[in-house]
Amino acid sequence: MSTGTTHRLSDAEPAERSAELLWNAVSAGDECAAADLLLRLLDEGADPESVLLDVIARVQGRVGEEWAANRMSVAQEHAATAINERAVAALSTHPAARTATTRGRITVACVDGEWHGLPARLLAEVLKLRGWRVDHLGSQVPTPHLIGHLHRTRADAVALSSSIPTRLPTAHAAITACQAIGVPVLVGGAAFGPEGRYAKPLGADAWAPDARAAADLLAREPLPRPEPDHQQLDDLPHLADQEYTLVSRSSAFLVREVFTALEDAFPAMRAYDDVQRERTAEDLAHIVDHLATALYLDDDELFTRFIAWTARILVARGVPASSLPPALELLARELKDFSRAVRILGAGTRALVTDRTTAARITA
Amino acid sequence: MLIADVQGIVARCNDAAEALLPAATPGTPLADVVPDWLRDAHVGLNSSGARDAPEAGRAAAGDIDGRYFEAHPTVRDDGSVAWWLVDDTDHRLVREALRMERELSAFLAKASSVLLSSLNLERCMDVTAQMATESLADAALVIAPARGHRLPVVTCLRGGTPETATVTVNPDAVPGLGEALRGFPPVPSRWMDPGGAPAWMKPEGMGPIGSIVITPLPGHGVPAGALVLLRRAEAAAFSEEEEVFARLFAARAGAGMSAARLYAEQSSISELLMRELLPPALHQISGVDFAGGYRPSADHERIGGDFYDVHPATVEGDASLVLLGDVCGKGLEAAVLTGRIRNTLHALLPFADDHQRMLNLLNTSMLSSHHTRFATMVLASAVRRGSAVDLKLTSGGHPRPLIVRADGTVEEADTQGALIGVIPAIASTTITTSLAPGESCVLYTDGITEAKGGPMGGDLFGEERLKRALSGCAGMPAEGIVEHVQMLASQWLGDGSHDDMAVVVISAPRTHHLSAVNGHTRGRYTA
């Protein structure tokens, strides 16, 4: 590391300017410019942690926003992410980012089915900078691999990342499996909801809002060893009604039924081409997946947040969101014997109404 | 039986009560002759107003003269109370023994469940040391069998966290330790004079040591190590029951630790064997971008019947050889065959520029082996020429590679050939093409296109959908395309079962950044 005159990237202005430059490189698909920019920052003495979190993470956040606003395709999002990943890799070999191991060992992984690997990657790099020995297992880690790894190594803790709420049941399985073999779990990522409210019902030992907070939390004191004999069902007693199991198991059937019924209700849908039909079916599948997750956590807000977000995404893509309320209604009719599902779908419909009136008021 | 009146004066006392409380003669105040607990009960009964006998089970109880009595009151018509004293000492002893027994078995059950749940040797040692300090000793050492003269030791003080260290020492120099660590013949727990204990055995901050006992940890056919229990000088020494209990605990700890040791040995063997079968990490070679991704059919496995390799040219300026293939079947057996095929192809690298010859030689070698499986494969030679990448592609019964042009057009490479390992002589066609900067060639196995699922369930992902997805991938980095294809296929699948899935992308890097080459990045290879 350089001397005391280190120019810290923490004052907002230069970090913002660097983020802007990186965004230009990333959105133009210019990998080398991206890597060069970051390496130059380090050469000039910037704090590597700050480069990771105040520059790269910020740009990655913007990638997500641009996608939501339909200014970027999923493929472009992947291209941008790949460039950011390569930039992180280039950065981690810079002399300024080389740190001696002074702390214990942490395993960093994404939940199975989670494709947003960059937040976990950034955390892994930050923990390395803070002196931890880090095993980064990457995105899309099947729980058996994670457990096998924990048997082979003695990790002090697992840091588990998930950004998609529908992966939460899988995250729960991973959390309990880690704890069952005596390893505490720290969770993070957008999937765990505002202020990480789903971390507790899923039994996580700790939650952190971002990589910096996670690193601080792990540095403060070791996470306690999980108690043995923990019964999963105690965390989520409402699962006893089987609604989650039945809805998630029959999701393809539900999508088919609602799709056919929607075609009857919206004759315009018959004119859709194959791609449009598939998009509609995918949207329905997402609705069912989020409904199942809301049932899993017994949390209406998880569903209403998703529905409001979907409505905004559809509008950004020029698709009328008017098909959403009938879709929810048809779904509720299919699931009429499932009291919790009906309640959650009702909350979704109400959220759409409020959302629309708010939107109308703003535009008026 | 003893009767006392409202004023708390003893009125009567039968023989048994007199024998127990000799001073309790009629006329003496109750407070002077009975223990405080009985006096308080009498006062309480008088002052409660409700002059009814308390409900059953709420009798007063306490010690009298070293034994334990329950006192059951009967309120008489004149307001005096007859106290029936029942000797409960033995009952209480039995209950106390039962409680201890329950605690012990709960402790052993907890030890079992904690030790069984982990297959990590270090964690098992930690847990053993920590649990031993919970109820057996003030400090505990868990010593694993030596590697040479180096003894892995975990030390834990009561209420503390376990510390791991390695001690270089001859175990036979410590009385009882050598035998305990050998595990056989079985030896009993052994006392040790605290004065004779080596310094490494005395945990820091423990203070003067009163007693030390060394207990072997029995393994299953292998020595599991030894447990050393230490108590402070002011604490009681180990009783016989406690030693028995320590042995019961040691048996569980030993079972857990030897299972963990076996697992570690097995997993390091399979790790070693599997390393050769894992798909390699790909990167840029001689100005051509390569990226690959692999997902085996079973999530608990890491290898399967799909494989890929990239062999850099031995001479700079020659083409690198990419191969991607699919062995019929999945799981470990298929993976073993992929290893053989990859080795064979490695040996055939001198013929890398003649795809047909390579495939034919491989075909012959597969026909002559005892495996009855066959394979499909695609070979690609890629070499950078200027800013473009020249490609030569040959398929042996494999799905055709797809080429993503800069404008988003997706072309199928028109190459075909027979399966490998089925008929004696095979023919195939080779095509050549060129990738402009930002263009890519995608090799994949049918696990991708045959992924079954989708929002409605039961549909194949299919080639059309793959092509449609790739048309949005023009100009993307190779890793980005691999990840995109993998994500789409796995989202299509949902939680459904699937075949092995492999993707390799060959890309001509976009060139507008050649000026940025500075020696830091891999960009220097692009010059």
C-alpha cells in the first residue's frame, strides 16, 4: 500500500466522476477502458475497497436501473456485468489490492438459481482486502456443493447472497443446512427485503445491507455458533397449511389456466405473436412464483411490492398494465380454496389501484 | 404428627414427632422447636384467613435434622393445626439422581447430534473441546493423532472459544498420551500428575491445575485422538462416575472425529481424481476470447458426460483447438469416458489442423475400447488474423455451432458428420468462416436445447429460442454470452430435471480499445 498521502476515493465527488467514466466504458462494452480506468485509480492511490463499492457497485446499480427503464436489454445487462466482473478480476491482481490474511475464513456464495453474482463477488473482494481468507464459490451454487465445501474447509461463517425474492425458499434451505453443520450464516441482497426483514424469519444469524456493513459486522465479533436441534418448521409455522407447496408445485398448470382464461377475456391477446405470448406466459409465471414466495413467508408486502414493480416495468416497455388486475382475479378464482393465497392476491389488486391513482396524481 | 394452636403453641406431639423434634413438648412455642420453614408455614396458614388446607402438592417442605420432610396440615375445628410430617428424603434422592441422569443423557444426545452433523475434523475437535468444558472440566485439550511429531491440538477453557495449535512433541514423552493416541490396545483413562505435565498442556489463564486425566478417543479401526481434561486446583478431583461419563462422551467424540477423518480422506481422493475431469477455466489465448460454462445433470455432482477443452497452438500464429462434446449417458461413468476422450484428443493434437483425421482416429480408439458408449463432438480451430478470427468447424454428430454476427444475425455453421464410436469409418464436413470483431461462435450441447420447462411447463427450450436469444448477444463479451445462455436455459428449466449442459463461446474481441493496451491487462496479447 502507498504512503499516508493516499487519496481516498471516499469523498463523494471524485468517486462519482469515476463512476460516470466507468459507466461510459461499461455501457459502450469497452472492457479494456473499464479495466484501465480502475487500475489507474489504484495507481493513483485510491482505496481499493472504495473503488469496488463506490465505483463498480454504483455502476452495477445503474445497470439495473437502466434495464428497469427499458434502456438496456437483458443481454446488454449481461454484457455490462461481464465487463464489471472482468474489471473486478483485473483489480484484484493490482499490488494495492494484495493483502495478507490476518483473520479467519469465510465462504461467500450465491443461492442456487441466483444469477446476479457480482454483489457476492464484490463482498468476497472486500473481505479479502480486510484480511479474511475467502472461498468464493460464485453464483448459482447448489446447496449440496456449499455443504460439501463447508465439510472440507473450516469456515467461520457463510455469506449468502440473493437478489431475487423467489429464491428465498431455496435460501432458507441453504441457511438451515449450513447451520445444521454448525456454520453461522450472514445474508444479504435485495431478496431479503427492505431492512432485511426476511432474514430473521428465514433463521439467518445476521443480515447486512451492503458489502461494507457485512465486512464491518464480521470484523466486530465472530457470529455465534448456531444452536443444534433447530426445527425449520418453527420459523414458519404457517407452512403447515401446505398452500406454498401446492401453489409452487402446480405453477405451470396455474399459468396455463390463467393464460387461456385471459385470452377469452382479452381478445386482443389472440393476435399476439409467439414471442409476445411467451412474454405474457413468463409474466404470469413470475406472478405465480412471487405468490408462492409470499405464501412461504406469509408476507403480503412481498407480493404487492412485486406487482407494483411489474406494473412500472410493463409501462416502461409500452405494455399496458391493464391485464394485471384480471390476471390476479383469475388466479384468485383458481385458488379460491386457499385462504392465504386469496388474501395475498387481493392485496396485490389493491396495490395496483393505489399505485395507479398515485401515478395519476403525479402525472396530473 | 404435631398439633399447634392458633397462637403457635405446641399442643400435642406423637411419639414419632417427639423422636424427631425432642424439644417439642406441649406448651412450648412452635417457633422455638421447629425449623423456620415449618414455623412460617404455620403462621402463613393462620394468617391466610381462608382456614382451609392448602391444595394437594402445595405442602410445605424442608430439612429437619439432616433429613427432608414434607409437612401436610389438617385444620381442626378449634383452629389448631395438625402437621403431618412425611419423610421424603429417599424419594428426593431418587428424583435428584433422575434429574442428573436426564441431564447427562441430554448432554450426550447433544454431543452426538452436534458431532454427527459435521464432517469437518477441525470443527469436530472444536466442538469436543468446547462441550467437554461445559460439564466435565475447567479446560480441555483435544489432540488428533500425530503427523510425524506434529500434534494438532485444540485447547478450550470453560466459557472460552477453542484455539487450534500444532505442537511439535513426541507423544510418548507424556505419560499415557502415546498409548491413548495409538488407540489400540484399549487403555483406560489415565491420571496424570499436574506437576509433570508439559507446558503446552497447560492452557494460558487456567491458573494452578488440580487434576489432569487423559482419555483415549476410540475410533472405528483408526485412532481418533485423545481428550485431556483439566480441573483447577480448587475444584474437586474427578469422581468415578465422572470418569465413566467422560468415557461415554469420549466414545461419541471419537466416533464423530473418525468419521470426519474418513470423509476428509475420501473427499481429498475424489477431489484429486475429479480435478482432471473438471471443465477447464477458459480465457483469452493469442487474441481470441474463449469462455465456457458447464452444469452437470445432477446438482450434487460437479462432472458429467459433457466436456470441453481449449488447446493453445504450440506455435504462435497457429490455430488453437477447441473441442466440445457429449458422451452418451450422464453421471460419473460418462465423466470417466470424457476423461479418456480428452486424453486421446490431447495426444492427437499434432493433427489438430486436420479435424477429419482427428475424429477418425478418435473413432477407432473408441471402437476398440471396452466402453459401449458413443459420443458426439464438435471441433473448432480458431486463429486471430488481423482483427478478425478465422474459424474452422467440424461436427461429429453434434448440434451445429451457431455464429452470432455483428448485426445480430445468427447463422448455423453448415457442418455435419457421423456419431463417434459407432461405425468403423466416419465422414464429416468441415466449414471455414471468419468472425469480425464483436462476433462470436457458440458451441453447445443438446442439454441446452432439450431443456424441458418454460412458463407453461413441458416445452423444449429448442434451437429457435436459443437463436432468438443469441441475436441479442451481438458484440457481447464471450463470458457474457455463456452466462446469458446458461441463465436462460436454467430459468427455462425451473426446478425440473435436466441433462448435462455445456456452452463454449469463441469471440473476436472488439478492437476499438487496442490503444489502451498498457501491460496491466490481458490486452497485451491482442497486439
